[in-house]
Amino acid sequence: MRERLFSLIPNLTEEQCDKFVAYYDLLIDWNTRMNLTAITEKEEVAKKHFVDSLAALPYLKDGAKVADVGTGAGFPAIPLLIMNPTLDLTLVDSLNKRLVFLEEVLKTLDLRATCVHARAEDFGQNPLRRGAFDATVSRAVAALPVLLELTVPLLRVGGKAYCYKGDVADELPMAKSALHLLHCTAEAVSVPSDYGARTLVICTKNAPTPKTYPRKPGIPAKKPL
């Protein structure tokens, strides 16, 4: 894995590589006790989890306040934090046992982040969280119209939601109503990949989000904007 990581990630340091390897070891160990990932082979994890998670790295400024909504096994947050530990990251997930895993990862890798056990809909209506972030990142969470409702309310005006996607030819047109209602605009940036289409959809918040959004837990998925 080390050789593959050095070949895939420009300017990777030995310390960063050590952290990726330790992260992989923890991921595989914990995956025997709980469902964290279906991808377990070293080369596949390096490429499809670690490197893929870094798509938003060039866009995130040092010290940026970032929320990973639906962080799961820590993608993309942990790889981003390994590469830029100045990020002020909050990892949000609805399943507490995944956050127990992530706390162990952060401790082992000597990284700092805040882990929050919450439904994204509730997190987005929390007055202390709403409009408090420079950026959000989300990977393999929901269809774009749903994802926008869960992330855009967290952003300050001018903040950006980075949505990790595959082929968005169908999803982008479906998101027009959500973009309008949530007062944001989107652009799709192609991410180099040798295993299928990868796209980073970058959504910019242009005005405050109406208090209605996000709606109550479960509704965004059942009735997308």
C-alpha cells in the first residue's frame, strides 16, 4: 500500500503515509465486527477510498471549518485531515458505533476533530451549527437534491458544499428545484479516475437558507425538493 499511496498522492510525506496505513489497519480490524466498508483489498482502499476522498483537498483553505455529513467510516474527512491537519473538522453520523470507531482512529493517528452523533436533519436545525461552516463534504450519502437539503443549511453565506459523486448527468437536472429553494448554485468538476466517472459537485450558498430547511428527519429522502 505504501508504494501505491506515494505514486497516487503528490507530495505525500512519510508521516502521512504512516497515518494512512494505520487507518487502513484499523478499518480492516473493525470491519470484522461492524459493517464499515465492502472494499477491503489494500490497492482498492488506497485508490477508491483514500485518494478519492482527497478530491476536495485543493479547495479547502487552512483552518477552514468543515462538516462531514454522513461520515460513515470517515470518508472523506479522515483522509482530508491526514493531508491537512489544520482543518477544523466536525464528523456527523447517525450511528454512534461508527463514531466510536472514528474516535479510535483520531486517537491512534493523533488527529483532532469533533464527532457528533446526530441525524443530519436535526444537526442542520441546531442554532449553534446552522450557518456555522465554511464548507461541507459528503460522500456516498444521498441523491443530490436530498444531500443539498442536508448540507446547505449548515453553510455560511458564500460557503460551499462539496458533494462526491459518480456520473451526475441525471442528478444535476433533478437538483434544479433544490438549488433554487436553497439559494445556491452548482458546478460539476470531473475527478480523474480509472474506475468509472467521478465528479465533485461544488455548490455555493448565495443567500441565507429558509428556516423550513432541512425538514424533519426522513422527509428529505421521502419527498426530495
